[in-house]
Amino acid sequence: MGARMGKILFRARQDWRKLRNRINDVSILKKLILSYILVVLVPVLLVGSILTNTMYRLALDQAVNEAHYSVERIKKRVLEALRVSMIVANKYYLDRNLEEVLERSFTSTWEVVNAYRNQLTLDEFPNLYSEIILVRVYATNPTLLDSWNVMKVTPEIQETDWYQRALSSKGRVSWHYIHFPETGKSFFTLYRSITATKPLGVLTVSLNPEHLFNILRQESFETMLIDEFGNIVAASDRTLVGSTASAVNLDGITVGENILRELEYRGEVYQVIADPVSLAPNYGRLQIVSLFPVDAIVARAKRANRLGMTIIGLSLALSFGLILVFSRFLTKRILLLKTGAHRIAAGDLDYSLAIAGRDEIGQLSKHLNQMVQSIKRLLAENYQVKLEKKQLKIEQRDIKLNMLANQMNPHFLFNVLETIRMKAHSRGESELAQIVKTLGKLLRRNLETGSELTTLEAELSLVVDYLALQKFRFGDKLEYQIRVAEEAKTFPLLPLTIQPLVENAVVHGLEKKEGKGRVWVDVSRSGDYLSILVRDDGVGMSAAAIEAVQRLLGEEAGEPGKHIGLKNLQQRLKLFYRDDYGLRISSRLHQGTEVEVRLPWRGEASV
């Protein structure tokens, strides 16, 4: 399992490397366009489509919720009207006076009229309730007279569906859209049979259509009331009243069910909400249907979406155009940079990039020009160093030739000095013998000095010998003090680095001074540097004299014999340690001179 996982990871890394290499091979313009498509275009289009769909659904859901609230309001008010009609129907259904009139066999017209006047109140409720327009009884008693509220059942009435259903329902309340020929109108009517020992007739309570219309028209959506037989008994659009649901493409509406769906109505897509009106058991079924056009509901959202998409499209087109312009401008500058780098790499160090701007490319071109200048300067410096080294070798060779031409045989000198020392020692002149021995050591060290590095401790030993000889010459006039950090004793440095400075302090500082003089040699570490400080309290130098010495040390060649020790030391230090290191001289007239040598700690030599 582990080996298989390792292979999968190895392949994944290889595929990633291949993809990265392919991306690196694509031009910057194509990378920018691809980045624009992936980072801007695709997300914006995706988010735009999601927002469009979300706004569409929100608008539709809001309309559906409003329609539900509308249906609930309509249902509440319709139920109030229906309850009034049911209360009236129950009142007359249980009215013993009405039952007695319907059962009684009358013998005269006067008797019927008197019974109607004294026992019936069928015209009372239409005057009390605006919800009721007509209360009527269709009686089977042939002895009754036809009036507005009581009518004998005719063969035509007996053949109607609602009358047959009323008889067969045996007192159950039903609703029907009934046409009344004598009025020329149709009303949404509650009907139920009245039965004693035999069927006595059918009671009808008709709702006022204006009252229902006023309920429905107050809503912003098209709303209608459909009975259990599919008849449109009331509607906010009066032209629909009396027609059937199937006639207006609402045949899919089933009374008694909650419905929420889309269908085609009047040539448009409508959202349909159907909610049943819950009546008491055995009181029939009704359905409130609310319709609203989907396009009209989401039109505002669509307009906002179109405006948003137009703005997004213009923004995308503008940003794409700007990317093309900027990418071409960027590519042009990169090509200039590439051409310049190629010419410089080919060795044309006189070529200078001319790319304006303070951006990364402009800064890169500036740094590239600076790098070319640095390379030219380093090449010139390297050439100059080679010339100086060559010149120094020539001068050293000339010095050695002069020394060889003028000096006596060194072994002869050492033998003579040794003879002098032995005779002084045999005569009890131990101090003189020691001085002669020190002089011999000093001469031998000077003659044997080459170009190899020595240690600070060995160099200070030479300085001590030199000061001992000078102390023998001047006696109490010369005092000296040497202080050296313990960690610096093994520091590697060029031979004859300190001795020429001490010699300069004694010869030029103390010999011309009246009275006692003192020389200090301090060696210490200062951060990343080794500081060698040689100080005296001699006659010092004026500002003009210091300037002359500084100028002499800065010259590449000087007159032989004039400050040759300091000048030779300065040249050797710069050749070995670079121009950052060398001598620093400060002096005050009649107060003394201070010479400091700063070397890189542990020797960062440039050889």
C-alpha cells in the first residue's frame, strides 16, 4: 500500500513538473490572457449566472409568498360569507314554521297568503346581511303559491342536476352555481333538501356576487373561486364567472388539493396556487385559485439582471482590452530587456538599456546598467591591480638589485658583530653584548623577510628588538608601551607591518623633540576588524604636512627614499587587502602623531 502510494505521489510530482514547464514555455501575453479567463472571466460569468438564478428564484418566491398571503386573506373573508349562508341555511332547515307551511295542504289562496305573511321570514336575512342576495325554497307542495321566496317545483327544476343532488344528499349541504330564470342571473348558492316524513323541497341560499367580487378584486393577483364541479362561481375577472375551469385551461385543478405549479394560461406561463376552503363536514368543497404571470413577476429581476450583465460585459470587455494593451506594453519592454541582456552577455559592455519607468522592469534595467558599470569598473580595477603588482615587483626587484650592489657580504657582517659581542662579553660589557646581539637579530630578520605571512606575535618581537636598540641610543629620552589583545597574537599579517610605523614615530616624531618622548603600540579587535594603533607624543605635523603625506601615500609612484617605508607599506596593504584597508594618519603640531592600520579580522585577503 505504501509503495503504491509512493508511486502515485511520484507520478503526481512528475505531472506537476511537466505542467509547470509547459506554463513556463508559454509567452507572457498568453499567460495574462489565460489568467484573465481563469481568474476573472469564468468566475464572473459563474457568479453572474448564480446571482441571476438566485434573483429569479427570490422574485418568484416572494410572489408565491404574497400569493399565499393573498389566498389566506381571501379564504378568511370567503369563509365568513359562507358561514353566514350556512347559518341562514341551518336556521331555516330547523324552522318548524317553514316545515309546517311546506307540509300543510291549503284550500284557498287567502290561507296561503296568510301563512306566508305570518309564518315565513325568508326575506329577512337578505336585508340583514350583505353576503346574502336571495333565500328561496323550492317546494313539492302543489297547494302553495309561487312567490319570490317560495316556488313550486316545476318539471324543469326537477330535471336539474343540483336539484337531483339535493334530494339524493338527504340534507347534506352542497354548493352550486345555479341559474335563476326569473331573475336572468346565476348565483353561487348553498342548497340542501328539507325532509320530514317525506321530501318537502329544497332550500337555497344564494351569495351576493358583488360581495364575492369585492373580496377577490382587492388582491393584486388574478383570483377565482371554483366549486367542487369545476364551475367558476366568483372571480376578480367578471368575464370568467359562470365558465368552467377546463374552459380556461385550469382542468388540472382538483378541488380539495393544495397546488403550486406552473401552467400555460391565456398564452403565457402562470404560477398557480390553489388552496381548498375547509368547510364543516357534509358542507361541500370549494377551491380558491390564484394565478400570476411568471414573466411579469420576474420582469424587474430580469431587467436588473440584464443591466448587471451588460455592465459586467462592458467591464469585462474593457478590462480585457486594458490587459491586451498592458500586456503588449509589458511584452515590448521585456523584449527590450531581453535584447539588452543578450548583447551584454555577448560582451558588449558599452551597451546601455534605455527603459523608462520606475516599475520592476524599469528598476531591473537600471540595475542591469549598474551591473554593467560595476563589471567595467571591476575589470578596470583588476587590470589596474595587475599593473600595480607588476610595477611593485619591478620596484622590489630594483631595490634588491641596489641592495645587492651596495651591501657587503651579510655573513661577513654577522661574523664581525658576533666577534664584537664576544669581546664585549669577555670584558664584562653585558649590556653592550646584548645590544650587539639584538642588532644582529634585527639585521638577520630584515634580510630574511619575504612575502609570506607572519604572525602578529612575531611582528611585535621585531618591534621590541627595534625599540630596544633605539632605547640604547636615546637612553631615558625614549619610553615605549606595547599592549596587545590575547586573541590577536596569532593573527596572520604581512611582515614589516608595524615596525615601519614605529620607526616613523621614533625618527620623525621623537628625535626632533627636546626632552623625553613616548611611543604607544596598541593592538585590539574592533568588531570585524583588527586595529593596530601606533602613537607618539613627538613634534607632530601641521595640516599642510599631513596633506602632503596623504597625497604621497595616494600616488602610485614616488621619489625613492622619501617616506619609502610608509609608502611601501601602504602599497602592500592595498594590494593584499584591497582598497578598503590601509593607513589612517592623524596628527597635531607639537602634540604627536597617530597612525592606525585596520585589517579584516582573520585576514580577508584578496590574493
